[in-house]
Amino acid sequence: MRCFTNIAKLIRTKRINHPKGYSQSELSHLLGYKNGQFISNVERALCNIPLKMLKKVSEVLDINADELKEAILKDHDQTLDNYLKLEGASEMMPNTVKKASVVSAQI
């Protein structure tokens, strides 16, 4: 499962604390999105900001590159952890089923 929580928190914090106090809809439109819902989706960690928009977001919200990069890397790291845990769980499942079959056959 993909993780966007760190970028979501960063965008929300920077938007709310920005001197212009952009609404989600205003920020979405400033970034060129016709649908004002885009930033709401980002802040709820439902989606990520496309790579091509990162520079514009950082300029509009005054986010330095290191802060942005750190949030993205944390999310990527969490995504990998989530994926590897799922993979590990699915690899263990067949053994669990086999063991259960052996036990039930012995009963």
C-alpha cells in the first residue's frame, strides 16, 4: 500500500501557516488544477503530488527542497516497508495452510 502521509502533513502545514492562508481550493487552482479537490486529496494522503508539480508547489508554499525531499523519501521508505511486509506475509501463507492441512489430517 502506498504511503503519502508525510507529504500530506507537510503540504497541509505549509498551506495553513502560509502568510496568504490559501484554502485547499485556491491552492489547487494556483497549481493549475480545475478541480479544487486536488489539494484535499493530497492532504488526506489519498494521492501524491505529481513530480512535474513539485517545483511549483515548493515555490507557492515556500517549501525548501530539502524539506520536500525528506517528506517524499519518508513516504517512499514507508511504502517499501508496507510492500515488503505484504510480500513476507503472502510468502508465509502457503506454509501456514500446509501445516494446518497436516494437523487436520492427523486429527
